[in-house]
Amino acid sequence: MAQARTAIVTGAARGIGAAVAKRLAKDGFAVAVIDLDAASTQETVAAIEAEGGKAIGVGADVSDAEQVAAAVAEVAEKLGPPTVLVNNAGVLRDNLLFKMTDSDWDTVINVHLRGSFLMTREVQKHQTEQKYGRIVNLSSTSALGNRGQANYSAAKAGLQGFTKTLAIELGKFGVTANAIAPGFIATDMTAATAERVGASFEDFKKGAAAMIPVGRVGTPEDIAATASFLVSEEAGFVSGQVIYVAGGPRD
Ligand code: NAP
């Protein structure tokens, strides 16, 4: 039986999420583009439709259980049962520990960790019913520790443990779960970091590229290509893995 081909990508209004949504649409998935505000999803949806793909935009805050339940129900109704989930929505609230506020901590943990938990708990109902599913969580090289990112590195390391547990619990239902841990990817998020440290984005990227073995920074499409493989049917024996996509090795 052909698998249901509906994918959800969170935080897909821009950056890595938008590239993943476009790539999965090219791969033949009907794609639900979820972001905080439905209006912000329209650019990604229009780009997919312009290429002949199928997509809908849904507004939801992934850290809010009610909004998540409503969003996943809307996707299932309009596009069919979601069997593919890419938990990509993310925010930064960087600060050195002694300056980090409660709100900096809670916001980052809530969007990345609670958001991925809520989305996955909702989507697995459809996946286990279909006896098939693919989950990809966006971790980061920051999971290994990064100055100014106690909140973010804790969330991204947490997502790795979350991913491995999903792989163990859901494997018998035909569901795989993997994490992609990107290094430096040129997006609004890294542009904002450049601004915060007082560097031009071009200089910031040049400095980062000099430290990366392949000699360049990453693009959203680098991550989309990896996600495309992990959500494919042929990746069914790859589960519980953390794939560093960083232009070089990481521990
Ligand atoms: P980005 O350009 O900032 O995009 C993140 C998207 O997530 C935005 O559209 C944002 O919406 C959305 N979002 C934020 N909070 C949300 C919420 N509560 N509910 C729903 N959507 C929400 O970031 P990116 O660089 O593409 O990063 C994507 C993912 O990759 C993140 O998980 C990030 O941590 C991870 N990552 C990025 C890099 C990198 O170098 N860029 C490296 C490693 C890992 P708004 O625009 O409305 O805020």
C-alpha cells in the first residue's frame, strides 16, 4: 500500500523550515506549512504552488497544546493523515548565564522542546494508525555546548534524547525518528546573531566559513536535502540517529 504523503513542517515561514517544506513538496508530499502566524506562511505556500506542489498554511504556536491539537486536526482534515513531521520551529534568546532571564530560558525551552513534544504527541496518533511515519527533529551543533546559549544548547541536547526515545517507542509502528544537527546555516537566525555581536553578516559568514572543513557556511537547502532522505521510505532502517550537517565532523 502506498503511504499517505502528508508532511508537516513547523516554523516553515522562512529559513530552514521553508527550504524543507519546498523540498518535501518537490518530493511529492502535500505539505502543511506551520508558523506562528498563518499570514507569514503564505510566501512558502505560494512558492510551493508556483512549482506545481500542494501546500496549506496553518498558524499555530507550537508551544501551545490547544493550538497544536487544532493545527494537526486541520491538516488531517484538509490534506489527509500526516505521516511526516519535521519539528523545526525555533527561537534564540542568547545571553551569558549570569544575564539570562527566566523568560529567556522558558521561551527557548518551550518552543524547541515542549513544541516538539506537543507536535509529536499529536502527530503520532496518525502515524501509529497508519503504521508508518517519519519524524525529524532539528537539533544543532550547539547541543555540544556554546557560549551564550545555555538555554538553546540544553534544548538542542534535550531534543537528541527525545529523538532516541521516540525511535525506541515508535519503531514497532513503522515510525522512525532522527535528528539533524546543523552547524552554521545562513538564515535570519544567524543574521540576527551577527547583529547581536556587532559584525556584518558577510564578515560573520566569512569568519565561520574559515573554521569549517568544507570551507563554506551551510544553506537551508543543505538541511532540506538531509531531511528529504530521512523522511523517505527507503530510510526506514535509519532511526534514533543524530546527523551532524556541519561541513565537517562533530563529536
Ligand atoms: P529562523 O529563520 O529564525 O526561522 C524559525 C521559524 O520558526 C520562524 O519562521 C519563526 O516564526 C518560527 N517560530 C518561532 N517560534 C515559533 C513557535 N512558537 N511556533 C511556530 N513557529 C515558530 O530560523 P532557522 O535558522 O531557519 O532555524 C530553523 C531551525 O534550525 C531552528 O530549530 C534552529 O534552532 C535550527 N538550527 C539553525 C541553525 C542555523 O545556523 N540557522 C543551526 C542549527 C540549528 P517568526 O518568524 O514568526 O518568529
